[in-house]
Amino acid sequence: MKRWILSLAVVGGLLFLAQPAAAQMMRGFGGMGTMMPGQGPHRPMMPMMMGHGMGMFPLPLVFERAEAMAEGETLQRVRTLKDQYLEKFLRQRTEVQIAHWKARELMSDPQASEQDLRKAHENLWAQQKSLQGLCLQAMLDLRKALGPEKFAGLMKEVPMPGMRRGMMPTMQ
């Protein structure tokens, strides 16, 4: 019985000592505190731009939540905005992902010239800027459709870019 208690105490102590190392591993390369599924120390986190990132709100989620809170004529305006912006957003985001992939591939090519690298990255930056502008315009139009009060409530429901639920305390 004493051996069993002693071995349990040793295992508990080892687990306690392993916590800082596990926390360090979970921080990964992004420093956000968690890794995405399928990622680990051997697989660095994908850049934020590959998801919504770049300070943008996830428009599909924003429109979904806006539709859930809107009624009547406001709901029709939200659906119209969703139709107007969602396809553009998804196409533009795909273009950013392709530009990112091309720039990364070119960077790993030893034969690529400096001029080609600069051109690829300038294209990527232009695509990102265009996507950010589209997101901003969609959010401004949605704010007009919902009204400032409902829009503020919507923004409290939608997680910040790069954050997962429960990572930040809610403000009250």
C-alpha cells in the first residue's frame, strides 16, 4: 500500500513538473496560447492570412449571426448584403491564398531573382489590401443596415480575428 501511494506521488510530481514544458509546446509559434488541430512543434501554425486573419472579421460568420438577429426589412437588407459581398470575399480570399502560395514557392526557389521576389510580394500585399478594403466596406454597409446598437451587439457575439471562444474575458 505504501509503495502504491509513493508511486502515485512520484507520478503526480512528474506530471506537475511537466506542465511548464507542455504549456510551452502548446504556445507554438504564434504565441496565442493554443495550436490548431493537426499542428504541433513539428508543424508551425499557418499564417493568419490563410484563414480570415489580417485584422478582418470572418464575414461568413458575421453575416450568419447578423441574419439570426435581424427581423423583417432589416433581415432582407442583411441578406442582400450577404449576396453582394460573400462571393466577392471568398474569391478575393482565395486570390490572397494563391498569391501567398506563389510568393512562398518563389522564395524557396534558389533560381528566383530578387526582382521576381519583390514583384510576387508586392502582388500579395496588393491582394491583401484589396481584401481588407472589401471587408471594411462590407462591415460598414452591415452597420448601416443593422443600426449602430444592433451592430455593436453583433460585434460582441463574433470572436475577434485569430481568437477562439474563451480566450478573452467578455467585457461587461
